[in-house]
Amino acid sequence: MKKYISILSTAIVVTALMAFVPKQQNDPWPVPDKYKNMANPVKSDATSLATGKALYSQHCKSCHGTKGKGDGPKAAQLDTESGDFTKPDFQKQTDGALFYKTLEGRKDMPTFKKKIPDQNDIWAVVNYMRTFK
């Protein structure tokens, strides 16, 4: 019984200490020129923003949050920080870079090639991300 209590106590202490370990900063995310220079073919209008918002709510909000601040309910479970779409560093990226990152994903960020197979829908999500200024 003492061994069980000792193991349980150790697990509790380790878990408590992990709460104070900062998340990894995201490494630079290189984007191929092909995508970086790609123009968004989907006009940012009411229709594309509605489509983007619906897809964002379904696929992105759980990590990036309702207002794009990277504070969604799943964000705390990630090894890396969720992107904050309201920051100038995020907003200064090209639409093509945002499209590429959403399409390809990396680390905790999943790929959306299969989840959002219509590329125009990904472009609509990019349009919606632009509203988080």
C-alpha cells in the first residue's frame, strides 16, 4: 500500500509541475514560394465569409478560439502554442501562406487536405481569418 501511495504521490507532483512548464514557442514555418506568392481566388464577400466562419467553427475554433486568439478549449492540451490570428505578425502573412499552412499543417496543427477537400473552402477560411484583426 505504501508503494502505491508513493507512486500516486509522485504522479500528482509531476502533473502539478507540468502545469508550470511553458509551451514550446512555434518554430519558423517556411512556406514555399509557390504558395507564398499565390493570390486568393475567392473574393472576400458575405458568402465566402459565411462559408469560412462555418468551417472555422467546425475545424479551427476548438484550438484557435472563437475570436482567433489561440485560446480555444483544446489549446491547453497542445504541445505548441495555437496561433493568435489577431496579432500583426499573423495578419501580415500572405493569403497564400495562410492557405498553405491550413492545407498542409504541421506538429499539433493537422492537415486539412481531406477534412476540407474543396480548396476554395480553405480560401474562404483564410478570408474569415482576416476578420480577426
